[in-house]
Amino acid sequence: MKLVECCCEWRVLMESTSSTNGKIPVWVIDDNQGFCFILAESLNQSDSVQCVKTFHFARTALQTLPTEVPRPHVILLDIKMPQMSGLDAISSIKRIDPDVQILMLTSHDLDENIRTAMNRGASGYLLKSSTPEEIIHAIENVEKGGTPLDPMVTKRIMHVFLGQNDENPYRLTRRERLILQSISSGQTTLEIATSLKLSLYTIETHVKNIYQKLNVHSRQALVTKANKERLI
């Protein structure tokens, strides 16, 4: 079956959206079309869950939600998406429908993403390494008022709660911390590469990874955040 093109921002799945036959109605919001398709098919094979719509842009889902009948009980929401991130969409979704349960389903397990998602109203946090059975169980759990968390997320939360991960909350490697220190001192990428005797490409790759881990997009934001959180 051919997947929808990028310009098709949502599609109705094989089952009718007007009735879910007693199953939990679910939306999937993720810009990865292949992942959406496979996940939707897997959910619809269960006896308790029905994926009624998929969206590749959070903005489109927000435009559809106010007039949707019936509304989804659970939304599976990715973080990294164009136009609007999943984290930015959470508050808007909850304003439109405070009763909808939001399950983050993402590849990103950074402490800051977990904190932000839960603080803004997400009801649970899963990683894309979860099996379809685990996702279905989490949907059933959150529908009953639970707070399903991926085991790795639970472990990270416990580390933070117990103070075991304070020194390196973003899991920076030794070299990444060294490069971060060099950036904060004002060195250029070329200067860092020269001092560490590494290629410019290697340094640029490390910098890109540091940006992603700290969820920043500029040197100024990186240095500001690193100073604020005492990473340097």
C-alpha cells in the first residue's frame, strides 16, 4: 500500500471515525509517515484500541481537534516535528480538550524533554523502542487514569529524584564536555579542531550532538544554558 505524500497532512484510517465500536479512539501525531502507518495498523489489530486518524503536523491536528466528533481519548505525540514541536503542542491540545490524554511517543529521552512534557500536561512518556503491545497497554493504562512511563524513563526520573545524575544530566561524553568548555571560552570550531587535533567535521558533529542533547539551536543559547545549569 502506498503511503500518503507529505502534503497530505492527515488521513482517515480504514475504520470509520464516527464509531470506534467500544474501542479507545486514538490519534497519532508524528511526521514520520512510515512509522505512523505501521503503528496505526498495529493498534488497529488490538481488541481495545482504534487509531482513527494520523497527522504529520501538530498544527493540523490542533486545527482539526475543536470540531472533531468523537474526539480522541488518547493522543500519541512525537516531539521533533516541523512547524511545531510536540512539546509546544501539549498546552494547546489541553486547552482545546482538557480531558484528552497525551502520551509522548518519541526517540528523545533527555531529562529536560521529560520534565517539560509532564509539566505541560502529558500523561505518560514512551520511547519508540516500545513494542506495539507495550504501547497498547500504555493506552489502556492512561485511559484508566494511570501514568505509563517507559522503563528507561522511570530509571532516569529516579536517578534525578535520588540525586544520582546531577553532575551530568544531559549525558554528555567527556569529549563533548571538553568541547562545551572550549565553546564557552569563545573558541571557534576551527580553533577547537586545531587544539584537539581533530578534523573540523568531527568537531561539527560533536557540536551538533551537544545542541541536540541540550535542546538549543545557537552558540549563545548553548553557553547561556550551560552556565545556568552549571555544566561548565
